[in-house]
Amino acid sequence: MVRGIIFVIIVALVAVGVLAFNSTFLINFAPISSANVCRDSDGGINLILVGTTCDSNGCVQDYCAGDLNLAEYSCSGKQKILSRHSCEFGCLNGKCGVEGAKYNLYTASTKLYLNDSINKVRQTLTETNIPSLLADGLFNWSIATIYSTYFAVGSSKIIFAKQPTNNSDPKIGISLDTSGNYLYNVTITFSTYIDFTNANSTGKNITLLKRDFVVDNETNATRLVLKADKKYILENNMPVKFKSVVNLSNGTNYAIETPIRGTLVKWLGGVQNMVKLTIQVYAPSISEDAILEGSYMIDPFLRTFKIDFNQTSVPESSWQRENFSANPSSIDGITFNMKDYRNLEQTFNWLHSDGFGNSILADSNGNKINIAEMATINTSHYGIIGNGVNGYIIKVLNITNMPNGYTNDSVLFQDLFSGQTYSLNISSEGSGQLFIENSTYTIYYTNSDIKIKYSSSSQGDITIYPHIKTYMGANVIFYEPLTISLNNYSINSSIYSFKIFNGNTYSSIPVVLSATGFNIGGQVVSASSSAIINSGKVSYEFTYVSPFTTKIFLRDVSGNQVSRPAIIVFEKAGYNSNYEALIIKTEGMGNSTDGVGVSDVEMTWGNNAVFKNLQLSSNQSIYKSIDIWGTITSLNKSNSDQYSANIKHNYQQLSNSVYITEIV
């Protein structure tokens, strides 16, 4: 008897527990009495889960209020309330999308650089590449039909331009077309043809790139209608449309079909015998024709993925950039600011004009900056010396040359960047060795001047336009035209070769003298001909002055002689192994009516025409350029008489991260 009573009690308790469990479970799906609190299946305000919220007035489910907004229900006390939220990656199926798996359109070994098409590395993607997004599917109608999806990347280019509108400041972005050249297309291929008008197709599910649709009964021979959050209409060679209903005040309503901008449908076989369906995507409009650095574009129809353009590898404000600036300091002078390879920064006057248009490499007092090995350098003047690696600017502070022997002689130098002074180690009358860090130079001196011989060159080899290595690995060259006597250049020596920096090392250019003239690099130089010598991405022109004298000019990107002082900035080798360069050109008479300044900063890449001098809308005095390495140049024209220039050079070549990101 006792056992029977115990059994009945246990059964009753189990029944109560089951009822309690079921009432808790059902609370999310049915109205509850006013005695109970409000319940929300997704735990409150949860933007990434679709929830059902119930109170005594009934149950409602979260829903999308448009493509980008979520209507989210939650509880406040015993009552449900509605709030609206913006979804960064769009709203789909009653929840905000979040980023899922990413797939790069580049590799570690093959990157996307400026002016590259985004399909340079990857042209077609399949389920193998993005298993979840591009998974095969099955459509069950009269025949079980398998379908596969592939993604074709278009040839849109990564450019620097005033985009997305002409009123924008120039930026790096993926340039989009509104027709013709698609950003990408998505193609679904069916294993056998499908008749979507067949009764066995109507109402059936089909999943396209993780977006679930139902074939709607409005489908006919010319249009495929798919239903999800709304009805979507697909017609061959037409944009995708969505259908909505407008309710009028008189109680009537009518349906409108709105095209989704930037989409185009193409198919093979037609609605009643479809074997292939393609959706192409373009720019929505000419005012939205770019995916800028740091932004993205969500697929306008499927909305289950996006094209991401992350920031470039070296943004403009990156610490991996160094600044060079050329600024007029007076009506007759221009300064240059840079850091050398030791991270020592210096601003110094490098161009001086006599006021009549004759400019030279010199400080503000007219003390010359010499740029040729074994050139005569006077006291208070400068020499740029190279050792094949780094390079220095030194100033001759003092020369003491006693009449009897060299024991009491002295020559004192100063490093322009470090400020450190160096004394010449004199070993014989009129000569000695200068030691700067790990480099040794032979110095020849008189009472008033010196000459510098590099340890790496023989007597007949002359280095011209030596380089100075910068902190981020660029190489700076100071230039002015040089007139050189080939048969009696220095210390009664003829020149047998010139050494000129090519961006990486020094090229040796042979010089051959004859009784009546000379040739340079195998090219005869005469009164009617000159020699054009390429040194990396820049070139020099050796012209005829007399049978044994040449005048050397730098040539600009257009092949014209540069007759005024200039600065060449060589970048490091890019992915194409070229050492591209920038040429800071100057102009001006150097007087009160026409001060000296920067005329332009030319780029050897792209023939100085690509991504060149784009005017800022936010500051119309500034014109920006960028080259294939990613160096950004700003030409400041705020002073109409004297322009200045700023260069932001990057440590490594600028590359771009573009990828496809799932939205889940």
C-alpha cells in the first residue's frame, strides 16, 4: 500500500515537472498571462540573433526594417517594447549580419599594388576556395538538380583619384564602372535544365550563396520571381528588381517594382529551361563608383557577403613613412629637410640664386655644395661624399698649411647632420686620410681648398652626383649641371670613367679620349651630338663644350635638359625590380618679383602622368601625386610665386588588402 502511494506521488511530481518545463518552453511562442513577466527568446537586445518576445498581448518576432535596419523587440518590465538599430553589415532574416570567413584576393608572394586590377592574382573562385559561401546546392522539382556556384572577379583597378566624386579629395580606392566592366559576377550552373514555371518548382526552396529563397507563383516564362524578405524579380539582361506594395489613403494599394542599382541578370536557356544564372554587380551610380581604402561594398542583392578593401599596407599617416620637404626660405634660397640613415634630421639651404636666375647648389651665404669627386672645395664650402653605402655632407671648417713640412698642418671638417667634427690624419705634405665611421677618404689640400678621393675608385675614375641614404632606405642625390675637363680634371689626371648612382649601386660609364674629341659610354660626343646615358630610371646627357670638355645635364621625364639645381630621390626596388625616382625641379629668378621655388616633383614611373597633381577639394592650394612605390607627393601652391613640396616616402612598397568576407 505504501509503495503504491509513493509511486503515485512520484508520477504526480514528474507530471508537474513536465508541465512546468513545457510552460517555460512555450512561453516564447504563445501569449502569457498578465501574472507572468515578459519573455524574450534571444535574451534581450541581441542584434545578432533573431528572437521572439511574448507578453500578455501576444508574441512578436524581430524583423528587418529595410536592408540596413533591425526592428528588435525586448522586454521592459512585463511589457514588450520595440527599438530600432542600424546594422553595419546589413539586416537579413531578422538579425544584423556579422563578419564571417574572409578570403584574400592576393597571396603573400603576389600582392595587389597600385594600378593593379583586383583579379591580377585570383580570377575565379569556387567551393574549394570559399566552401561555405559557394557550396553546391540541390533543387528538388520534377528532377533532383544539383547546382554549383562560382565567383568571377572583375578587372576593376586600384587607383589614386578624386573618388567617388570629382568633389572628393584624391584617395586610393577600387574604381568601379556603372556598366560594362563588372566588379564581380556570381554564376549558378545547374546539372540539368530547370523549368521554374513548372508546378513542381513553385514553392520550392533554393539557396543562393547562403541566401534562402522560395520560387514564387508569380514566376512566368520571362521572369523568375524569388521570395525571401520580399519578392525579387529576375529578368534576362535587366537589373534585379524587388516588389513592394504602396497603400493609398483611399484604402486601395498597388505594387511597384524597384530596380536594385548596380545589378544585371543574365541567364542561359530561359526561365523554362534554365541551365545557368548569372548576377553581375557594378557601381550603383557615378557618385558611388569606388570602394575606398578602409571601406567595403555589400552585395546589393544577396547581401550575404561583401568586397572589403582594408587599409593599404602603408597608410599616409603611417610611422613607416619618412618626410622630405623642399621649402623656399627666402626669395633666393630653398631649404631641404630629411633624415639620414642614422635617423639624424637636418634642414639646410641647398639652393642659392644670384637674383638674376643663376642658381647653384649652395647654402644661404653662397657657399657651394660640391657633388663631384676630386672637385675643388674651398674653406666654408661643402662636399657630398659617398662610400657606396651611405653618404655624407661635410663642411670644410678650416685649413692650416704651414710652409715648412706638414707636422703642424691641420684640416678640420664637420658632418652636417651629426655636427661632429673630424680632423684630417695627415701622412704627407698636402695629403691625409679622413675617417668617418667605417669609411676612409684620401684628402688632398692646399692653403685654401681640398679635394676628396674615394677609397673605392682608382685615379681615373670620378664619381659624380653621389647619394645620401635616408632613414627609410631611399637615396637622395643633389644635382646641378657639371662642366668637366676630361683630359685635365684634377691633379693632372685624365678621366677614364664616370661612376653614377643608378638607385642601387654605381654604374661605370667609360670615357675614351681621342685627338679630336671623346665618347661617353660608347657614344660619340661632338658639336652636333651628345651622349644619353641611362642610370637606372633617370638619364643624363653629356654634351660637347670643346674637344676635351663636357657639360653634364640631368634629363627630366620628358627628356629635356634640367638646367637648374634639382634633387633626385631614388626609391627602393619595387616588385618589378625597378628603382623608381622622384625629381624635385626648381624655378625662379631669385628676386623680389620672382622668387625661387619648386616647379614640380616629377615621377619616373608612369611617365609622370599617372595619379599626377590631383587638386584637393578641401585645400585647393595642394596638389597630390602618388607613384607605384606608394610615395605621396604634395605640391603646395599657396604662394603663387614660390611653390613648396612635401614627399612622404614609405619603407616598403605599398600593397592593398582586398578580400571577400562572408556576412553571417
